[in-house]
Amino acid sequence: MAKVPQYTQDKLASSIMPVVVDNSAAQLTGHLKGNVDKIADTTFKLAAEKQKEVDAINAKIKNVNDTLTAYDRSIAIENEMYDIIEEEKANNINNPQLAVKNVEARGRELIATRMAELDNTTDIAVKEKMAGIITNSFRGKLSELHTWQVGQDTANAQGKIDSMINGLMTRASKSGSLETLAECLNFDNYIDANGNPLSDSIKMAYGNKGVKEIQKAKENIAESYIMGLLDRKTPNQVNAVLDSGALDSIISPEKKLSLKKMAKTMATAQTAQARTNNLLSAYNIRENATILASEGKYTPSMYAADKKALKAIGAKDSTIGALLTQFTKSEKIAKKENFKKNQQIAHDKVTKEWARISGKSGKISPNAELEDILKFQNLVEENREYFTGEQYDNYMIKLNKSRVKRVKDMRTDIFGRPQGTLKGDDNYSKGYTQIYKFAQTNYKGDDAKRLDAINNMTGEFVKRAERAEAQTGKPLTEAQMQSIVKGVTTRQTQRTNPHLQNIPKNGQLFKDKSSGRVYRIYPDGRREVVK
């Protein structure tokens, strides 16, 4: 017989037995519901706490991103700030205070402008962070700039002090006066407008080294004074100053000894030079007497003058007659042969150069440049002693027509550009152009004088230019050309105005009686109004 399950038995029994209420299921349901609520509350709480953690992490991540964005965008503004600072430092190196002031003003304006340019898409947090970063950076840069200002002010002050000391050294070296030296050495007691001695400013500029710098400066000034005396070849005055003890507190014993040795060496050299000069003078007197006697031009009055001159320098005069007799025929022959040798060399040079600039017709080639003609002219003149008068004149006649033709052909266009024989970019052509313009300006209306002046100046220009090229071994430079042109035009001005030849290089003062004005006239004819 099959077994009935307990649940079925109970159900069957209930249908035949009195009904008894069973609430166990409800109790179970209520129990489960309570547990579910507890679980839900717990879950919600855990979720809320987790959300807080997530929010906190997100907030941190956002803060980091905002910070990085702020730094990234601030770098460009900081770079602009750096450029402003470097620009102001460079432009106001001698006025650091102004540099700081300008940076402060431009920096604030830059920050305000760049912050205002941020669009509405920029997070407010990023803007705030940028403002903080840039402000702190600007504050730090200003602090660094103030430090630079102090250092630069100090350096500028030291530079000014060094410049002043160099000026005092120069003044002392050019003066032989002890009063001037004393005035230069007293520089630290100079009083400024506020009544403070200069030593205070020096000590402030150099700090703890101020006293040593003053002492060092005085030593350099004193040494410059002594070296100036030596430069002017007055060793006895050097010894007198050093032996007086006036500089003992300024110049060290070692330096003093070194300077005295220099003075002694110079004095010894001067004595030796004096003896050498006397020997050379005696030799020149005797040599001149010998040459004049050989030419039959040595008169008794010359002999008496030579005896007196020899006696003045401590040389014996008895040798003059002996030297005259020693001028033998062989020496005359040797001189004659040497002359012939040099004459042949000169003829060969001139002949070779003539072949270069002349044509088959025996005349100067039409293609020969003015420069070549002038060089040939100078060559002939330099060797004139080796040519007869007829030979020299023959060359000059050949040269004259071609030279004058080319000089007359000198011209420039309305823009001042060289034409004709002036045309060319080389420094010779440029020199001719300047000489031509000088003659045009200074000899207007007188063609004869103008052509003569151009001829004189171009010939001298080429001569000096060749000499300059020979000395350097290089082609004529622009600077050399300018210097030579100035020289030849000055010489031409003096040739036209002989009174200018005696005027010193630095000029001479003249007063115009009619106007009462005072002018400074220079050797090249320039004049400046003095008062």
C-alpha cells in the first residue's frame, strides 16, 4: 500500500477535523520581510558610503586635473612674463630700479589681460587655480628681480668707480706735477652734494672689500704717475719722488724697488744712447766732410764749424784731415760702379713698365688706365737720378698728353655715380671719384687749376696707395683709401693756401676782427666757430 505524505495526511485530516488557525506562514513571511528590510538598509548604506568614496576620489581626480590644466595654461603666461623681465633687464641695465618698476606694471597688465581672455568654457576652479599660480609665480619673479636690482646696482656702482679710477690714473700718468698726483690720490675724500665723502659710496659698493679697493686704487694711481714719468724719459725725477718717501704709505716696498730698477735701467740706457749719439754725430760730421772734400766743396769755414761741433760732443777733430786723405780713388770707382748698377736696374724697370702700358706706335695705349699711367709716372720720378734730363723729359712728354686726356674725361652723372675713367668699384676708382669731386667743389670756374689739382692729387694718391699695398702685401682697403684721400686733399689745400701748412694738427684759434668771432682753423682748411 502506497505511503501518503505527511503534508497530505495533515490536509486530509483538517478536512474532517475541527479547523485550527495556523499563522506560521505569516510569521515566516514577516520574519523574512524584516530581514529583507534590514538587508536593504544595509545595502543602501554601503552604496551611499561607496558613493561618497567614489565622489571623494572623483573630486581628487578633478582637483588634480584642474591643477594640471591650470599649470599647463599658466606656463605660456609665465613665459611671456619671463620675456618681459629679460627685456626690461636688458634695456635698463644701467637703471635697475626702472626695470623693476616696468616689470611690476607690465606684469599686472599681462595677468589681467590673459585672465580676461579665458572663455566661458574654462572651469571656474581652473581659473582660480591659474590666478593663484600666476600670482605666486609673479611674486616670486619680482622677489628675484629685486635681488637682481641690488646686485646690478652694486655692479653699476663698481663700474662707475672703476671708470673714475681709470680717469684719475690717466690724469696722473700725463702729469709730472706732485700737486696733481696728490689731488688724484685724495679721491676718497671728495664730498658729494649731500656732504658725504666718496669713500662711503665705495665702501657701500664693495662692502667689506671697500677699504682694500681704495688702497688698491691709490696704488694704481701712484704707479700710473711713475710710469708716466718713465714714458717721458725722466728717470731722475722718478728716483727723486720715490726717495722722498711721499709714496711709501701707498706703494709697497717691493713695487718701489721694482720701479727704482726700471728708472736705473732707463738712466743707464740714456747715458749709453747719449754716447752712441755722440759717436754717430762725429761719424756723420767726418763722413760729410769727406764727401764735400771729394767734390771740392769743403771750405775752411766748414772745417772750422766741424771742429767746433766735434769738440762740443767730446770728439777729436784731428781725424778730419786724415779721413779726407783716406777717400781713395777706389771708393770713387766703387760708388760710380754702384751707381751704374742701380741705373741699369732702374732702366730695366721703367722699360718693362713702359712696354706694358704702351702700344706698337710707341705711345701710351688707349686701353691703359689712369692708374697705370700714374704708377708709371711715379716710377720714373722715383728713379729720376738715373736718367738724363732728355730721357726724363721724353717720358714726361709721352705721359702728359694721355694723362691730361684721362683727367679731362673724369666725370660723374647727376646722381654722383662715376663715369668715364672714374667708373669702377675698386678702391682706386673710388679714390679718384672723391678727388674729382673735391676739385670740382674747390676749383669751380677755373678749369686749368682744377685739372692741375686733379693731376697733383691723383699722382700722389697712387704713390701712397702703392706704398700702402707694399707694406701690407694686400690690395688697397676702403679704410686705407679714405685715409690717403684725406691726406692728398689736405696737402692740395695747403699747396693752394700756404698759410695752412704751419697750423698744428689739432687746429689753431683765429679771431675775425670785423665780426669779433673766434674760429679754430685746421690744416685741411676746415674751421669751427668757438665763440
